[in-house]
Amino acid sequence: MKVRRAFHFHPALCGIIPLVNVLFLVLVFYAMGSRFILQPGVQIVLPATSFALGPQRNAQIVSVTAAPNPTLYYRDQKVTLPMLLQRLEENPAAERSLIIKADRHAPVGLRDELANEALRRGYSVILAGDVAAP
């Protein structure tokens, strides 16, 4: 006895069913995404502090590396401490601020000497660097 199926699957449905599925998903994501865009964000107001710094417009950046021989970089050029101090002295900028970016293992003495010399020349000094993990 030969059994025949009552339902015949049409081959055109193999292309239409995935298309309908994709269109349904696009419609759902569009409807849900527009709802998230219209919601307002969270407003954050930071407390007032005397330690906060404003934006530094003409800041000079000095990098101190911690290689076997500590090296100073100023404007992407390798410099020595006397050369750096001479270039800082020649800086005509009215807003004189210096950002010292030191590696974690950079010599503290070199960083402090650089900061003290910059302070003597009228710069405001900002220390930035890697923080040791606890």
C-alpha cells in the first residue's frame, strides 16, 4: 500500500518564509529602537570642587618613559632636560600649562625635577600617568 501526503509543500515558500521572517524582525527592531531614542538621558551634575581643572587649551605635553635609560619626549621628539627647559622658556603662550605624562616605573626624581623647573618658569603643572594596580 502506498501512502500519499495530504499536504504538498510549494517550493516558492522556501524563499518567501525567510523574507517574511527578516521583515518581521526589522519591523520589531525599528519599533523598539525608536522608543529608546525618544527617552531622555540621565542628567549628571558633578559637585563643585576647588581641585577640578578647566579645559587646557595650549597645554604642553611632556612624556617620561621608564626604559633602562629614562627618556623625555616633547612634541614627539626625544629631548634632554636642558633642551626641554630651554624650549619651555621660549614658549610664547599666554596660558602656560604643562602636562607631565610619566610611565609607572619612570624615575620619580626626574619627574619631580621637571615639575619643579616648570613651576619656577611660571607653568601650572598637571601630573598624569599610569596608576599601579592594587
